[in-house]
Amino acid sequence: MFRTCSLLLLIFSLIFTNSFAIRAEDNLAASLNVPEGFDVSVYATDELAHDIYSITFDARGRLVVSGQGYLRVLIDDDKDHRADRAIEFAPEAQGAQGLCADEKYLYCVSGLGLHRYEDADGDGVADGASQGILKIKTGGEHDAHAIRRGPDGWWYFLAGNMAGVTGRYATLESSPFNTDHPPYAGTLLRIHPELRGAEIIACGFRNAYDFDFNAAGEIFVYDSDGERDVTLPWYRPIRLYHITRGIEAGWKSKTWKEPSSYATMPYEVGSFGRGSPSGVVSYRHHTFPEKYHDALFILDWTYGRVHAISLKEQGSSYTSEPELFLSARGNFGFAPTDAEIGPDGALYVSIGGRGTRGTIFRIQAEGADDSTAITES
């Protein structure tokens, strides 16, 4: 009798615990506002990934996540769009502010700079120590940030205004900025596909944290404001720039900022007042409604908001129609740090930063076809 009661209590406890966890996740998802026609769910909670910095999808469609002191692959065993467990990809890894998976390699911005791990067998665990690519300052909020592979096969690497990029980083003669024409403040580097040299193709950012390409291969960078100048006439808000080769964004120093009217400034696609830009991702899938195809989703950490930016060609650049796509209800702490589009066409948004709770939300259109499923093992 005692054993039977104990067994029943254990079963009840497991059911209650699981039900409580599901209700807690549902409550988190219900704390976010999304446009009509979209569903929000929780893909991973703080127990699997605390204080998230960055996310990416690997070659097998698994979500890779990094935060303070960890680098993990999240696994959805039962394919219900909720991560069930995590694999430690590299136990010695530090928090990466930038991640990019490319076939068997995982590129990280952490430690001594830009480096990559190899996972030849695809088991979600690095085969050994990482290979250094570029030494640069990382870890600080104004140091090196995002890495992406461009449509031209080259690597694009975004560094903040305290990363210490000088003309010496331009090792290719084709670079618009070099020791004779030195870069300043935040920079965007272009690295050879086989990692043989680099160009500096843009500079002068306040502290741009992320960027992405649209379907036409154009680059869009989301730059920070000068928050200390907010009450002054020369205050510059957070802005989404269309970046062309050789452009200068004009943040010379704390007291010298060139206005948008200068011909050397990049084209301003959108302006959003105060905030702290974090993730940027272009929607190149089909499960969202057509109005979002090739739109940019841009994240603001401070004010807990995600804008969808629909682009329209205008002359040699673009105009935009910003939409507040995702925001928090009430006092819910929503601090988005990164976003990616999954193989299933859903938008995955992580929260974290400065030791806060980590969660990954999955936003998908109602009735979307999930035939392009995430494949995991």
C-alpha cells in the first residue's frame, strides 16, 4: 500500500510539475503583443539558456545559443517546437556576441576575437579547440559583435566603436579604408571567403550591433544613438542605415557627429528615437504573409520592441514602412538580444543581456505549413 501511494504521488508530482512548466511558458508567450494572425510560443526557457547573447541555426537546422560562459545546441526531441534539452557544444566556450554556422563550421565572436569550431560529424559537439581567424576586442558592449556570410561568399564582420579597428586590419589593397585613409568608430569588415585578408568597407558607426542583407544583397546596419545627447540639438537617434561601399556614418567622437545632410553619410532607412539596437534579421522565407517577405526585423533591447521594416525601392536606395511587430504587455521584462529565421519559416527571438532571464520565443503565422521542419538528432 505504501509503495502504491508513493508511486501515485510520484506520478502526480511529475504531471503537476510538467503542467506547471507548460503553464509558465504559456504565460510568458501571452505576455507579448503580436499582429493579428500570428502565434507566439516559448521554444526554450531560462533553464536551458540563461542570459542569452546570440543565436543561429546550424546546418542540421538546430538552434545554437550562446550566453555568459556557454555555447549550446538546443534539441527538440519530440518535434513540438519546444526545446527539450541542450548539448554543450564547447565546454570551454565564452559568451559569443556573434554566431554564424556555415556547413561544418561554427563561427564565434568571443574570447580573443573571431574564431571557428569544427563539427565534422554533426553531433552538436565541437571536434576540438577553435581556430583563431582575427584578433580583436570582444566581450564589451562596444566591442566586436556580429558575423555573417554575404551572398557574394565573403564574410562580413561588424565591430563596435571600442573594438580598436585601425587601418592595419585592411590587408587587401582593394579596401576603401586603410592606413592612408584610416577608419574611425564602429566598422564593417569584409573578409575573403577563404579567410585570406580583409577590407574595411564602412566606418563611423556609433555602436552598431547587428546587420543583415536583403534579397538583393544590400546591407542594412542598425546603429545606436548618442544617449548622453538626448536633450541637445545635435542628438542622433537610433537609425537603420542602407550601407554602400566606402560609406562613413559620421560618429567622429562624443563631441563631433556629422549630420545626416552630409553627402558622405549613409542613407537613413528608418529612425526610432531612443533605444539600444541589438539583433537584425531579414525575412527570406514563405510562411509569413507576403507583406513580410524580404522585410527586416530589428530589435531594441532597452524598450523591448521588435520592428518589422518593409522596404520599397526609391532611386538608388530604399524607403521603409516600420511596423511595431513585437512588444511586451504590462511589466513583463522583454529585452530582445538576437533573432533568426528558422528552417520552418518562424521568427525566433532571444532575450537576455546583463545577467537577465533567458528565453527564446517562436513567432509563426497562424496555419503556416510546417513541412519545412527543423531536423534534429
